[in-house]
Amino acid sequence: MTRHWRHLLPSAIFILGLAFGGHAYSQADDYPAKPIKIVVPAGVGGAADMLARVVAERMGQSMKTAIVVENKGGAGGVIGSDAVAKAAPGGYTLLVTSNTLVIAPSLFKTPYKTQSDLIPIGLIATSPNILAASAESRIGSLAELIARAKKAPGEITYGSPALGSAAHLTVEMLSRAGGFQMTHIPFRGPQQAIMETISGRIPLTIAGVSNLLPHIASGKLVPLAITGKRRSPLAPSIPTFSELGIQQVNVTLWFGMFAPAGTPASVVEKLNRQISIALTNPETVAHLATFGFEPALSSPKELAETVQKEEPAFAAIVKAAGIKAD
């Protein structure tokens, strides 16, 4: 060994010791080094926007950094989702969205691939949808609805918050599972559909728990069934579709956080931990409950599995029902 290499050897050993010894350096150690932006692919005031802002505030406090929420609505969430898919993968541009992420590819030609251009970080919250009838319709149960619909195919109408929404596709699943046909009327958000149902102009609507419970309590709407694998603690008296014999209709509206592909695994893990910290805060839980949401803790892998399962399932329903985007 030359004198030159003898001189460098101690330094080389020291550097290797830092790299492989006790604490290995992770990119998450320096993260975040600047403010984080969360993109919501919908307008201000919607469910995803509200959830993003609640979680951003808690995560910002815990991570001691500014987290801003930016709304990029349009094209069924495609515009905002694409902006994140094309962003630099450092963990500084994130996406908070819902099932619309996995529904959009079956309705639009998306410029990104859901399962390869976006990395799941974790679920934030879930909210079941309730199928409810106008009190004037005299439909008192799911069994009565199915019996009527079978006698008059296509004559019964129902309203949903939007064409191709999880609520809309839930009723399409119900129709196919029950062997009957109804006519869909899309609205711009749940409130208009609810008001049309209360007035008796349409007999049915499907929307989130928080939107419908006040009208159910007043007797203006009659709950027929709720989505999900179990009854909601927010509406424990309403049976699930599964309990009523329709096993296929257990879709729950979910909201989750995603990052651009290429984001370091250590950063994804850190963000997942921060979501968990935010969602176990009692004030956050209480805040979400007022809007009809339940905190949903999950690993990145679990959210990835949900995406992998739901995207082809929704695509099949869209194709079978012949649903076309406006």
C-alpha cells in the first residue's frame, strides 16, 4: 500500500462508518425543509377540501412547517391529480382526493396512470352514503323499492351529487345486483338532489351521512340502506345493504393522500405517521364527526390495495351501465 493510500484510509473508514453504522441517513431526516403544498382536485368548500384543510393544519403543527391547500378542480378531478402526478417527487406537492381518483380513468382519458404515477400515502377518512326516499313516495324499505322498480323498469328516478360519482355508481351496483332498472338524474352536488327529493319531485336520492341525517331526523326522508361493511356509528339504526341481502353494495366514500411517483419511501412513511398523529387527535376526530366522517388509519400498502381493487370494479360498472362523461 502506498503512502498516499495509507494517508486516506482512516478518512475512508470514517465515512463508511457514518454510512453503515448505527444511524443510517434518510432523506426523511431533513424533511420538510420548506413549505408543503396539498392539491385538492375539487372546488373550495367540498368534502375533500375540508378534510385537506383540517389535516394540513394538524400536520403543519406537528411537523413545524407551513402546509398550504390549493384547489385545482375540473374534469372530474383529473386536472388537479395530473398536476401532482407531474410534480417533483420530493414530498412537497401532495394530493388529497377521494374515490374519484379511481373512477376518473373509466370516464375520461387521463394523462396519468393512477397506479404508477401516484404513490399512496394513506387514508384520511371514510363516509358511507345513504340511499333515502322521499316521505311522499311511500317507499318505506329497500325491499319495497326493489319490488316497485321491478314492476316498472326505468320509471323510478333517483338523484345523485354528480354523474359518475361514487354515489351514482353505488346505485348502479344495486340495480344490477337486484335485477332492476332505475333512471339516474345527476345534480351539481348533493344539496340540490336532496331538495328535489324532499319536495317529492323525485322519489330517491343518495348522499353522505351528514347531508341526509338532519332530513331523516325531521321525517322528510326515509332511510332505506347505508353503504359500507358495517353500520355507521353516526347512524346506527340504518341497516347496511349487506344486511338486507345485497352483498355487492358495500362501497364507502374514502379520502386519501397521494404523492408523485418517485417520492422517497422514507418521506412517504414519515407523512403516513403524521397523518396518524393528526387523526388520533381528539379535536380532529370530533371535527370530522360533525361532517359525517370517520378517521381512517391505513398503511400506504393498504391504500394501494384499495386503489387496485376499486379501479377495475368501477370501470366494469361504468361500462355495463353505459355511463358517459358530459
